[in-house]
Amino acid sequence: MKSSRMHTWHCHGTPIVSIIFNSKFDLTTDCITFSPSLAYAQSIRVLLKSSKTDVYRQGQSLSIACCPSLLCPVSAMQQYFLLAHPCPGPLFHFQSGILLTRSSVTKLLQDSARSAGLPYRSLEGHSFYDYFAECEIGV
């Protein structure tokens, strides 16, 4: 259940505002653990507090190892923590202070589709996959 209460955090002087962020279920900075340490990260553990298949909200831990690629998720998360110094609270947010949530990404993609002259009103979550799959096969 999504809360309609507004939550505000402050990080490095920037107010971070969300209407639907819920720290009991959404990713926060404390969901990420670097091993053996942030400075020498060889892997990360991500605590997923909830998911569609986790009906009892017990959470699931996901371990990700470092890989020799420019797109290594461990290196990317390490750089994010080292450069952005995220404050305790929501894991990701835009520079404007808007949280990076499912709804903010959906809105951003809908706005982009509208600007490109594409149908956008029915685009939500999994419908992006369906829409672009249909475009690919020419349906």
C-alpha cells in the first residue's frame, strides 16, 4: 500500500521530496553493503526490502560480484557512493531533489515519449516492455 503522506529529506542542503517513497519497502542507502569495504569493493550486497513475489515482505539479499567491464555494477555503485556521498535515506535522487522512483521514471519516460510524438498515456511499468516489443516486431 502506498502512502499519500509527503516525506522530505535533506541531503547536502538539497531538499529531497517524495509523495510515495516508503523507507520500509523502497531502496535506501543502508540497503547497500560493500565487501570487504567501500574503498576496496569486490562485491556488493543489495537488500531488496520487497518485491512483487515477496508477499510476506521478508526481503531478499542479492549479491553482485565485481567484473572486468566498464559497466561493472559494483564499480558503478562504488563510484556513486564515493562521488555523491549519499545521505542516509533514499538511495537515488535527481539533482533537482526529486526521488528516482518507479513513478518518477515512468513520468520521465512518458514525457519523453510525448515529446517525441509517440503514444504515451498508457505507458506504465511493464507496458514499456510490451510497447517497445511490439514496435520491434512491427505490430
